[in-house]
Amino acid sequence: MSEPDRTTEFLTLLTQHDRALGGYVGALVHASADADDILQQTKLVMWREFGNFETGTNFLAWARKIAFHQILTYRRTKKKEHLPLDEDVLEALHHEVSRLSDTHDDRREALQACLHKLPTEHRQLVLLRYYEDLDIDQVAERIRSTAGAVYRALSRVRYTLMDCVEKELAKGGAA
């Protein structure tokens, strides 16, 4: 793969998983300023090491592993200060946060699949309300309906999505 293609791939994957990676580091590092520094350092290491990343594998797991090592490095440099967790506890937290993040990723993928199954008008309601962050009155105005009708429709759509996500997750777990 050419250098520009590889750069695009890195930036695309990083953008896609940036929030999850930030949440992971934030969950393991108490001070937010330190978490920001570690996250920045993690991204630099990821960029330097991206040549070793195998396309098609789990980018987030790879990124978490690098972040975890950056957290350990940070802890070693801060050894003189009181750090609230020892490395064994931190290791256990790493595994638990990773497990929970993977579950969240499965749920997000199921939700995406379910959104695509919705009729266009229902998908539009969800997009206006949750992706454009419009309140019920703004959605009603946009689709030329009443707030009550939008509220009832969104309630039905949320129930449909919840049911669909549970079925998708059960289907994925059985596979």
C-alpha cells in the first residue's frame, strides 16, 4: 500500500476509534490532564508503529495495547508520587475496560444494522433527534408534524430498535 493510502487508513481508523480510545485512557488514568498527555503520546506511538499494524485486524485492541503501555510508562515516571492503583489492579482494570468496550462495540454495530432496517421516515426521525440533536419541537417543525406525533413515533422507533438490537446481539452470540 502506498504511503498516502496508509496515512489515510491510519487517520480513518483513528477517527473511527478516537472516542473509545479516549474513554479507555480516561477510565484508567485519574487526572484528566495526565490522561490527555498519555492519549497524545499514544497517538504518536501508534503513528510511528502503524507500519506494524496488520490491516483487517482489530485496530482498537491494538490501540488499547499501546495506550496501556503508555500508561505503564507514565506510572513509572510518576513512581515518586502517590498513585492510587498498583500495576496488578491496573492490569485487571485494563482487561475489564477492554471487555466492556468490546461489548459496547458489538451493541453499536447491532444498532447500525438495525438503523438500516428502519423505514426511511423512521430513520429520519432518529437522525434528526439524536444525530442532529434537535429537540422534539424542532423535529416536528422540520417534518411538518405535531410534537405529540413525533414523541409517539420516536417511542415506537426506540422500542423497535431496542428489540432489534437484542435480537442482533443474540444472533451474533449464537454464531
